[in-house]
Amino acid sequence: MNRKTGFIILFWVLFFIQSAGAQPLSLEKAVEMALNNNPQVIAARDNVDSASAKRGQAGSNLLPKLTLDGSVGRIYQQPSLINLPASLGGGTFSTSPDEQATATSYGLALRQTVFTGGKVLMGYLIADINYQVAFESLRRTEHETAYNVVTSYYDLMKARKGLEVINSSIANLNHNLEQTQVFYNAGIVSSVDLLRVKTQLANLMIGRLTAENGIKLAWLSFQNVLGQTLTAEAALKEPPLKDPAELTLGQDELLALAYVNRPEWTAFNLGLQAAEKGLTIAYGNFLPSVAYVYTQARNKVEYDTTKTSNSDLQNWRSMLVGSWNIFDGFDTINKVREAVANVKGAKAQAQAIKDLISLEVNSAYYSLLSAAEKIKASQTAADLADRTLKSAEVNYKANVISEQMYLDSQSANLSAQLNLWTARYDYDVAKARLNKAVGKIVI
């Protein structure tokens, strides 16, 4: 065996091993991939981390601040000359040696906020609320992403299933064309009948091109939701299509659950709390601020030649420091007005958000009921269309019915099969939509 032959064998061995190891992409795995790779989810997680850091910054204002500073180096200050009057003996002397000195200083300072009118505490509580809001925003993004994955997954499944049905119909119609050609050659059918079959086949070929293009678009949309590019069109794992499940919860119960679990409603209530605490901060500007300050320092100066002029001084302070803004040009009053308006504006949005949630829940509820009924109706229609097509095929071969009736039976069966698969997929999408509307899995 030469090197080239061995390389080819190795290539195909690796290819088959990889192909054998490739598993169809399930819906659960697709959701997991999207939650790990979707840019919007990643950005929402980063926002949570940022809000957590800001909460830590706000919390640091409640804790004491301890600083240590020091310096060492050379200094020079030109001395001042003092002339003594004759009554004191006359003469001149300087306040310090006329030379450079080595200066060393260090100090320790402790500052602890004691009272700020509630501004520091409220600032921390608002930062904590903003963190919770960011987390609810992450939950909302994850819910929407998961729902979008379900929708795009089933859109791709429907597109592929539609192509399968069209290909099956093309195969059947090719067989029908052969049969019609035999009848035409025997003089049993006219050229019009033969041309009608060919026209139907040509239309199906156009439909197949449209379906193939639809698959490509659905595939691009699916990858976009996943947040990553797949190397090839992956095989999707066919979800088990079960009979419609019974929804045990009524509309009122679903709506009550939504008000507890929907991230938007939770975030709104948190935002209202933040606005109210902002009002407390605004009123806090009318009150004084008090802090405890302790400092201890040491300053040392050493002259190189005149040792007697050296200095070594120590000091410390332990004090309560307060300040009170008596008049600030009506700035605080206007901040209070702004905070009051923010609280009123936040409360005014409550009913609009509740109405929107109610609309989404009720719409999803009715869509689910409708999707369940469509499955039953589509199943009945598909069974009837299949029986009709089998009977038409037998009768057409026996030249009992016309070629047009046989083509109509094929078209009706094609439509019924597509409607059945669409109804089954739409039902699963409707379930995901209701779960998203409620904010938790209820079916």
C-alpha cells in the first residue's frame, strides 16, 4: 500500500467515525446552545455582573474608609531673617538653617459615615434593586430566546417536512405520469390528460424549489437564534408528537401565575420601589450629614549639618464632623419635585403593563385551545385524504375515474398532510408561547 492510498483510507475512516458520532440536534440541546451563545443573553448576563459590581460600590459607602499616606524626600525653604532691637541686645538670626533637609511624613486616617439623612442606605437599597431588575431582565431575555428557539426550530422542521411531502408527491406523480403515458399510447386517454399530468408535475417542481429556498432561510434564522454558525445543516431530532395535553388551569389562574412569575411585572414593582427610595434620598438632602473622623500623623525634618534644628512632630484628631446645607438655590426642592413625579409616573404604568400581560396570557390561552382543535380536524382530514387517494389510485389504474380526479386526490392528500404536520408543530409552539406568557412551565 502506498502513502497516497493509505491517506485516502484514513480520510474515509475518520469521515465515517465522525458521521457515526454526529447526533441529531434535539430541541432541548438547541435551547441550551442558544442560552450559552446568543449575544442578547450574554449581554444580559454581563449587565447582571455590572449591576452586582455597582451594588458592591454602593455598599462600600456604608463601611469605614481607612487610608494611609506618606512621603519622603528633600526640601528646601529659604529662611527668614529676624533683626532684634537694641533693647533686646540687637543682632540678627534666622528661623531655620539655610540648607536642604530630608523630610518624612506619614499619616493614618479613618472616616465612618454616621448619618446622611438616609441617602447612603437608600443608595445601597436602590443599587440592590437595580441588580434584581437586571436579573429579571436576564430571565426575560432567556425566556424570549428559548421561545424563539422553539419557533425557529419548528419553522425549520415544517419547511423540511413540507419538502419531504412535496418529494413524495413528485415521486407519486412520476409514477402517475408513466401510467398515463401507457394509457395515452393505448389510446385510452387524450393528449390533454397527459399534458395535465406534466403540468401538475412541473408545478410541483416549482414548489420544491420554493420549499428548498424556504429551508435555507429557516436554517439561517435558526442559526441566528442559536448565536453560532453550524458547519452544515444539522439533522434535527424529531420531537415526539403527542396528543394535545389537557390544560388544567383556567384563564384567571394563569393570569394570577403570570403576575407572580413574569419578569416584566417583577421588574416593574422593583422599579417602583427604587423610585420611592429615590424620593427618600431627595428628602434626605434637607437633613445634615455627620461623620466620624480619626487621623494620626507624624512629620519629621532632618537637616544634614545643623542637627539642632531638626523637628519631629506628632498629632492626632478624633472628631465628629457635620455639615448642613442651609440654602442651595432651591436645588433640593426641585429634586424632591422630580422624585415625586417619577413615583407618580411609575405608578401610572402599572395598569398598562397589567393589561399587556393579560392580553398575552389570554391570547396564548386561546391559541393553544385552537391549536389543539386544529390537530383533531387535521388528523381527520389527513385520514380521509389518504383513504381517498388510495381508492382513486386503484380506480384510476382500472380506468374507472378520470385522470383529473386522481390528480385532485393527490393535491388534496398533499395539502392534508402538510396541514397535519403544521398543526402538530404549531401546537408545540403554542405551548411554548403560553409558558412564556405565564413565566413558567404550566403545560
